[in-house]
Amino acid sequence: MAGRFLSFEGIDGSGKSTQARLLAEALQGHGREVVLTREPGGSPGAEEIRRLVLEGATDRWSTETELLLFTAARRDHLEKTIRPALARGAVVICDRFADSTRIYQGLTRGDLRQTVDSLHALMIGAEPDLTFLIDIDAAEGLARATARPGKELRFEGMGLGLQEKARAGFLALAAASPARFRVIAGARPAEAVAADVLQQALARL
């Protein structure tokens, strides 16, 4: 079977990580090899960069520096994890990919979208076959995200305004690329969301 690359996007607290895991489990049940991964991260080097960008003060990095760090992590992830898995026919399910950089560094924290796209074309040059946008109200997502334990709260600490801009940006991306995106209503029980996601994934696979 040919490898397939699926990604999950959405604002913080949308439930995309849970849905990525549930889809991975379901596809494994259908006999597919699945590689469940995440960004930033997904390879040893990229996981080191993850700690740099997701922890610490909100003003730790400029948006431009963040963009370079995320791109470096993505390049390593692509080389070490994604491409080898696709080459052997696996389904790669990634919790965030380039669309998150288009939104968080390219739109919500400055006007860097052209720079984001140029750097992506130069250093990454890959897009998922199918992207699930788990859509949820920004206030609800932020409340969910800040209630979680852990230190990875740097972007959540930037407030509701950023999450509202991010949601609008993700929906605009989905509208501009309807062949790749599937928008899934996330403010429902996880099992109902997962059923919709699985149906769409099997149709593409």
C-alpha cells in the first residue's frame, strides 16, 4: 500500500491530539501500519527544539526566531521520521504540521505569511494528503488548554485574542484548500468526533 500523510490542526485545546491518537488506534485495527507523531517534535532533535519553543516566557523568542526554530524542527522530523515511514507504506498521523506555522508565526503574531511560505518551499516542500481541522470556540479551547497539567503553556499564555485569530486563520486555510482539509466540529463527545474523522480518513485511504 502507498504511504499516506495525515495531519491534525486546530487551536490549543481543540482536542486534536486526542483525535490523532484515536484515529491511529482505529487504523491499526484496520491492519495499517501507523506512525503517530507530533510537531514540534517527532524526532530526537526536534523534541529538543520543542522544549525551547513551548516552554518559558511568552517573550522568550521573537516571531522570526520562532519561525526558524520550528522550521529546523520540521526539517529534522521530515528527514528522520515522516519520509522513512511513508517510503515503507505507513500511514503517518501528525499532530500539527506546517499549517500551524502559517497561523501562529505567519498570521497571529505578525505579518510573516510570505516568509513562512518561502521558507517552507525552500526547506520542507511537503504537505499532508489530508488535514483534519478540529474546530472549537476559542474561549472553550483556551479553557481546556490551560486546565491541562504541564509546562507547555507558552502560546496559551498569549491570551484569548491570539486563539481567536488562530481559529479564524485555520478556517480561512481550510476554505482556501478544500481538497485537503476536512473541518470537524470539535465541541462534541470525543467518540462522535472520532467517528467522523475515521469515516473521512477511510474514504481517502
